Amino acid sequence: MSTTNNIFDNGAARRAFIRHSSTLRRLAFLDTFIGSKDLLAILELCGSLEMLIQTGRVGIPHITLADAISVPWACKKIRRLEITIGLTK
């Protein structure tokens, strides 16, 4: 797996995301790797989110279980969630 930078490490990208996070309803990252911390930020901040799809290489976890349960999710209206969760042994 290649290393990636977290999207929200960029200050301008983080500010833009936070500005729009309360109104985002659908996000799809197709054939794109989004890191665990970035997915957690989406789940934690997007209260109106109804759909989150993240596809990429099969078997490559996109969020760790530890990150996924580390904070309450703001997106209580989620109806479609397609992400790969990494389970530790």
C-alpha cells in the first residue's frame, strides 16, 4: 500500500471541509484511498451525511476499528455506508 497524506493536513482544505461539513449529504470517493483519520473526520463532523462510499483496492482497510469507535459519529442519518474497516488481531 502506498503512503498518502491526510487530506485534512492541508489547512485550506480542512477549513473548506469544516465550512461545508454541516450541509454535506453525500460523499463518494471512488477508486481513491482516503486515510483513517480523514474518514473519521468525515464521520465525526458531517451531521447531515446520508451516504458515504469509499472504494479502492479490495482488502485494504480505509479506517481502523479503533479510529471508527474512538469518537461519537455526528452522521446519525446515514443510510448507505460502504467503507472497509480494518480489524486488528
